[in-house]
Amino acid sequence: MEERTLARNLTELEALFDFIQSFAPRHRVPDRVIASMSLAAEELFTNILSHNPSGRRPIVVGVLVEGGQFKIVITDPDAPDFDPTAYRPPDMQGTLQDRIVGGLGLHLVQQIVDDLVYEYRDRQSRITLIKNME
Amino acid sequence: MLAIEQHEGVVVLKGRWDAAQSDHARDVFDSVHGTAVVDCRELDYISSSGLGVLLRTQKRLGTAGHALKLQHMNGHIREIFRLCGFDQIFEIE
């Protein structure tokens, strides 16, 4: 797995995308998978910044290809326990008046990836995004 | 990076609209007060942050009988809109 450390700042999104897009072609990850996983990674990164604003330690992003799957692992070393797999989004089919602004990011993550794994121990949150390359 | 051009009822989006771009984008869309076309021909990427700005704008315009009309979205972005049910609340050409 290749890893990159990101500061807790939205300006690091550029570095996140560059990291994914430099790794993926070298490992023959299809463009559609790169696009989808870049979005999912951004959504998780921004979610971490929003919901753990007091976190001080950098976020670690790892990427790997394993068993025909492209995986992105996002680790927040000092985080509250929040399981993205258990998130229930608001209604996506309501009328314009009914729709609330918010809750779209994790919904997109859940829809985009083929699997989402959450691990939490000793205040470290580790989320693995998995997408099949076939 | 996201570039936004605005002229005569048209907002042109170019590049990548990620969360780091949304403060600027929000300022632009807050200045839209009537029905406007959003030209997405050169929009490569949008995340939930951008979707939120568009939704907030659409809700505001909707109270006055106006709306955003989205044009020339690529297939990936269309799919993102569909996953969020935005194809039901935006006119997409």
C-alpha cells in the first residue's frame, strides 16, 4: 500500500486527487473507477474535517490494488466513533421543498463503492473504500 | 480548480467543483436571482458540496417561481445527480 499524509484542511483535496490519480494508472485502474473513488475519498475526507474539527493529527490516506479491487484506506488517528456504514441518509426522492441541504456526501459514498469497511480502536478511525475494477 | 463565468442569465462552470471551491461558487450562485442556465459542458467533476450549493439555490429560486436549468452534463455527473434524486428536482437538458 502506498500512503500519503494530508493536513486537516480542504486545500489538501488537490493533493488527495493527485495522489489517487498518480497511483491508479500505474496499476491499471479503469478511469471510471478512478473517478468514482476520487469522489468517495473526497466525501470521506470532508466528512472527517466537518465532524472532527478538533482533531489535530494529520489524516493518512492509503491506496492499493488487491484481488481485482481498488482500495482507498482513510485513517483519522484521533477521532470520535462514527460508523459511515451505519449512516442513514435523508429521503432522496422528496420534492424540492422537502429536500434538506446536507447528508448527500455519505449517501454518495454508500452508493458509489462496492464495499465500505469501518474499523475503530483506541480512538483511531480507519475506513476502507473498495471498488471492483472489473 | 473551478472556473465560473457569468453572463446574461448563464452560468458557465469549468473544471472540478470540489469542497474547496464551494465558498466562491456559493457567492456566485447567491447572486443569481432569476431563472438561469448552468452550462456544464466543461464541468469535469462535482461533489456533494457543489450539489448542496445548487440545491440551496434551486430552493431559493423556486420560492419566486424561478429555477436553474442544467445543460450538457457528462455521464458521470448525470449519474451523481440521479443517485441524489436531483434529476427529479432540476431541469436537466
